[in-house]
Amino acid sequence: MRRVLVTGGAGFIGSHYVHHLLSSHSDIEVINADALTYSANLQSLADIELDPRYRFIQVDLANQQEVEELFANPIDEVVHFAAESHVDRSIQGAEAFIRSNILGTYRLLEAIRHAGNLQKMIHISTDEVYGSIMQGRTKEGEALAPGNPYSASKAGSDLLCLAYFNTYQTPVVLTRCTNNYGPWQHPEKFIPKSILHALENQPLPLYGTGTQERDWIHVTDHCMGVDRVREAGRVGEVYHIGAEQPVSNRWIAENILDQLGKPHSLIQHTKDRLGHDYRYSLQTTKMREELGWEPLISLEQGLKETVAWYRQRWERGEGNAS
């Protein structure tokens, strides 16, 4: 049995990845280490909490003693999702992002370095570290130009990982992904927030003109990409995961309203976010050609299924727009 540590496994993407590991690999045990901050949701893992190959440990990665205790038993691989990730919150206050994303990653890297027997660490990052691009797609290796405190903290953690690979030969691989969506995403995020507001006939807030573009990938496709990197990615490398189909925020809002039979007049344009990046888009040729991965869920299909999932929970009284 291989033992895989998943940090942030009670978060949106991390919980999907924990499910993916357990359902796809009979020879893997999963340790889920999560601090259980506001965006974590153990309910998303309720169906596997009794699985003998699964174990949850509440850990604050910024706490050195807790991280050292986590590595008291052998760990073969680490997949590092744990991070503060909401841009608006980072603009309101960056300290939590620096603590979690930079200090937490540093503590993890130090524990791995001293453990000395880890096979691979996958560090999960974001397209936002490159900043905004007006056209084309960003390639791996291009300069980082983060435009807000969140993306700056992620860029810092990326550089720490690459420095540890160069200095200590820590077996780190980086993935940078575009915007995720799907079931169990926290309602502060754009797609679930828009769905829930529409269901409750509340205005859908849209920054500025709503023409900003994002490349949306279903969380299942992202998790499959991460797992390919875990299995076959080369240490010291960066891999991009995305759908290569950017659309405007307004397109997403209108599509959700159309699916729910709601008028577009619910869209409420608000003052643009400070330092708002206009467009992100990643080139994913390396993942496709080197690792044989490609996304399988179209945005139209995935968004339809996601709207249906949130609608069913809302009708059962299990979700709201607050």
C-alpha cells in the first residue's frame, strides 16, 4: 500500500481528489490533513469516512509541531491543495493568505526535506500567478506577474517549491490550473453564488462589465489531471491543466439564468474589483502530449450538471446564497 497525504482534502478540489484516489487506486491509503477553516466541508467526505484506507487529521500546516507530528509515520507522496484561495478575501486582508499559502507550504517542504524518503510532492497552483493576458495562452515557464494578494501568495509558494527542488532536490512537481467548478464548491465562489442567487431571485452581482474571461474546467477533469502528474509527472517541472476555452463572466451568468428560466435582468453590475485581472488562459499542450491527459467534460455539460446539483440541494433546504 502506498500512503498519500492530501493537504486541504476537506476543501472543494481536495475532497474531489480524495474520492478520486480511493475509487481509482485499490493500492493507496489516503491521509487527509486539513485545518478545517471556513471553506472546508467534511460533509463532502461523509460517504468515505469509514473507509479503512482513509484517515482524517486536523492539521494547521503553519504550525511546525503539528506538521512534524503528521510526518511521524511514513508518507510516500504528498498532494498539496491546502490554500486560502478567495481573491476578494485576500484584498480585504492578506495576512491569512501569507500564513496559509507561503508559511504553510514552507513548513510542509521542511518536513518533507527532513523526512528524506518521500517519492513525490505535487504542489497545486493557479493560472493567476501569471497575471492577466489579453490574448493567446500562457506557456509553462513564462514570467510570473501576480496581480492581487492571493495570486502573489501562490506565486511565492510556487517559487519556494522550485527553490527546494533546486537546492535540496526535494521531489516537487507543480501544477497550475484554471478556474474550477462543480459540486460542493463554497457558495462564495462565482458559479455556485450565481446559481443560488438565481434560485432565490436575488440579483447576480457581476464585477464591472462582466466581459472578463476565465477558462473553466470541471473539478473532475482537474483531479484526473493532477493524478496523471502524480503518476508520471517529472520532478522540477510545471504542468498546466485547463480546458483552453475561456468565456466571459457574463456568459456564465446568462447561461445559469437561462437554465433556471430566470431573466437576465437579475444581473447586477457592480463596481469592479480592485486590481481585477481581465483574462486568464493556459496552454495545456504539455499535459496532453507528455502525459496523455485531456479534459472530458465540456463546459456546457458540466455547467448543466452543476446547476442541477445545486438546485436539488437548494430544493431540499441544504443550500442557500448566504
